[in-house]
Amino acid sequence: MAARTRSSAKDRPSYRCTECGWTTAKWLGRCPECQAWGTVEEYGGAPAVRTTAPGRVTSAALPIGQVDGRRATARSTGVDELDRVLGGGLVPGAVALVAGEPGVGKSTLLLDVAAKASGEDHRTLYVTGEESASQVRLRADRIGALSDHLYLAAETDLSAVLGHLDTVKPTLLVLDSVQTVASPEIDGAPGGMAQVREVAGALIRASKERGMSTLLVGHVTKDGAIAGPRLLEHLVDVVLHFEGDRHARLRLVRGVKNRYGATDEVGCFELHDEGITGLADPSGLFLTRRDAPVPGTCLTVTLEGRRPLVAEVQALTVDSQIPSPRRTTSGLETSRVSMMLAVLEQRGKISQLGKRDIYSATVGGVKLSEPAADLAIALALASAASDSPLPKNLVAIGEVGLAGEVRRVTGVQRRLAEAARLGFTHALVPSDPGRVPAGMRVTEVADMGDALRVLPRRPRREPADGADRADREAPVSGGSPLSGGAGG
């Protein structure tokens, strides 16, 4: 009977999460480790219960004050914007995962980093699994990423990659990409969950043992998430997301995870024919320089991580030719624009917006999703509806509620300091903005009624062709607390 019991326990099936690898003796609809639904599947017999005897330690435990922290000193990659996101550079032994959409510029940036980080005492090994060595050489010629200490290999076998590490002995490894390399010891095609876990685990062990920094390129799914098991993001030290619209020049590298620095840093890059370059002051990409004022434009200051960026919001309203007017947005959330239209109509008493086609967009490909841009969106729409340009050198910062109130946002002082640095002299902000930069004139607004007074009052004109008089008058009344007539 005892033998039969042991046999049945041995043959009992076991279940494993295909997302993170967590195992259990019974099936569950949701993995308690990674919280994913429907990923627990049967894979074989129940795991045998084993005990591990104490073994010989590799290094003695020391008081934390006696641990030498100089071994974890970051070394610059040669690209200032990437160093900003990494927290100063690459730490020896650190493994960073760089993920992004196809064609966004990941390989171009990392090839440039590989060339600039290489030196007489710092060899760099660039392993490509997606292209041939000659194709990478052509890109290196185009962007000027040539160095005598940069080694290039085209491999898709994990054992061959580890062999190159023994031969070259690099201080920096760039692997493009982790989904194209496979281990012959593991069943499955390259890019599968088991293969990605094995390849990442082997390279992480090699990085820690050699004190070698590693940059892994990762693919993304159609939803924008990193392809492969979630365990990959837990294993690496740094996770960077490469973002950008392929039709725009701007590229953003956003830190999602960083064991050696802040996770809210953003690096700005410009992609062009000669390669990719960092932008220490990217606000120029998000602004339109014009001599004459244009209605429907308003400037705001957004925070990308901890970095303030001045951005321009544009709006255009035209008479609709169809029963259901169009609402088109680019770089802005459609839901927030719709909320601002409802607030302007109900709280700002601007009734003609509901019967017009409305187009709203940002300049330079930047995406504004934080609520601090609400006030600028509302003022741009009101300016377009009244055909009245906003005052010159004006920025608007604030979140707008459904009751029409203007709420406080985080980082107002940093936003105002950035606006003042770029030469803007007027600002609309919520109450109690804190310390105001010298030379900056700040107007505190409590609601949309206060904010709309910045629009110049247009003279009353007689309606023509039977048009409604209200549609030809300014949507707001009262004088403007800020003088001027040029748009941002």
C-alpha cells in the first residue's frame, strides 16, 4: 500500500505558469506570483521534494560598512542622455534590457554606445543575431561608429556567444537581440519562453562573474509589452523603454526599472540620417517659432519623469459639413480633449464648439498625457473658437476639473523655472504656486472663468447673412489681465 501511495504521488501531474515559471501541485486560474490569468498549465509529474545541505560559501559575509562600493562605480557610456537615464553610466556587472518598437532606433543607438564606450582598456563586443556582420558595418560607417576596440560577431548560438566572451574578454557586451539567440541544450525555437530564460540567465551569470556590463535588446508585442516571460524583467538590473513615433524625429528612452538610479528619468534623442544624437535641450522640437500671432495655440510645461519640457498645443475649429462633427487628436488623449470641450461649453459658456469640427495636436511628436496640460488644451480650444490669439510668451499649467476649477499639479516651480529659462514671461498657474522665478509674471487662476479672461475681448460686430450674433462675438467677457497679442 505504501509503495502504491508513493507511485501515485510521483505520477500526479504538476502545473507551471508559462509566464513566470512558478510551479504548483494543483491548477489555478490565476498565477499568484505574476498575477497573470490563464497561464498555469500542466507540464508533468509533481516536483520532487528535495532538501539542500549546507555547502561551502564563495565569499564570507561582511558588515555592510566594510563592503567595497567602488566596484559598483558607474562608467560613462559616452552618450550623455543615456547616462542620465542609467544614473551616471553602466555599472560593471549590470545587465540592462532595452526594448522598443521595430525601427525606433534601438540598434542605431546601441551601436553608437558600443563604439563610444570602447577604448584601449575597455573592449566592447557587439553580437548581432538579426543582421549579418556586413550589414552592421554599413550602419557603423553611416553613423561614424568605428573603433579599433569594438569587436563584431554575428551569432545565434548561446555557446558561441559565450565562446566569444572568453576570446575577446570585453567590458561591455551588446546583444541584438535576446530573442534571436538560442541554447542547444534547451528545446524550443529561439524567442520561446524557455529559450529566453536560459539565454538571459546564462548572460547574467557571465556578466556578474566577469564584472562585464551587458546591454540586451528586447522585442515588444503588439501591445507594447516586452516579449517573452515576465521573469526576464525581474532578472535584469535595468529596464529601458525606447519610445517614439517613426514619422517624427524625437525619441525618448524611459527608465522603467533601475537598481542603480532613479526610475523616473527620461533621455531625449533625435533620429536623423547620420544616426541618433542626444538632445540636452529638446524643447525646441516642441515649439513653433512664428512672427505673427496665430489663434488656437497655447504653450505648457510637461514633466517627462523629472525633466520639464515646454510643449505647444494647437487647436483648429471649422464649420462642420456633416451632422456629426469630427473630433481628431494627435499627441493628445481623446478623452481629455473631450472633457475640456465639455467644460468649455458648460462652465465657459462657449456654445459654438458642439457644432464644429475640432482638430487638436501637439508639435514635434511629443505626447501629452498628464493632467497638467488640461489648462493649455482648454485655452487653445477657446482661442481657436474665438479666433483670438493668446498673449505673447504665455504658458498655462494646471489640471481642470469637471466643475471648471483649476487644480494644483506637481512640480510647478520646476515648470516655471524651465519656462523662464526659455524666455517666457507670463504664466497661468493654480493658486499657491510657490517661489516664482525672477522676471516671470504669474497669474493665479481658480477656475476656467479666470483663465478665459486672458483672451482679448473682440469688438462686437453685426451678424451677416442671418448668422447668429453669439457666434460672432468673443466667447468670454471682461478685460485681459495680461496684455499682448502674439501667440506662443
